Amino acid sequence: MHQPPTYEVDGDAIREERVEAGLKRSELADLVGVTSRYIAHLENGTRRCPRRPTYIALRAALKTTDERITRQPPRPTEAEPPERK
């Protein structure tokens, strides 16, 4: 069965963009077509993967870029792990 594409978002970045845009959660939710509770879940990390139409509406409502609101893969550590004895 085919899975629809999803996008992993960064809740902190969404909150920052929303506040910078001067929007309340309820206002952003209205623009995106979701509930303010869903926006709260995205911002606090309870939900991280909205479906494509929701993600696109969120990005458009915040007037932001993919790079700004998607989670970046973790950076590999530069130090070697300690040797086991």
C-alpha cells in the first residue's frame, strides 16, 4: 500500500515563525485549515509529520521556507566513541 508523503517539522521553528508573523495559534490554524490544538501539537513536538497539503498550507501561511521549518537530520558526532574495556 502506498504511503502519502509526510514532512517532519521543527516545532520550535514553527512557533518562532508564528510569533514573528504576529499570529495567535487560532489565527494560524484558521489559515492552515486545522485546529489550534493541532498547531499546539506541532509546536510542542507531540506531532511532527503533517501530511503534504497541511504542510504546504502551513508553510504558505507562515510565508517561510522548507529549510526553516523542517527538522534537519542530526549531525554526526565528531568525537570517536570511547573505547570499551
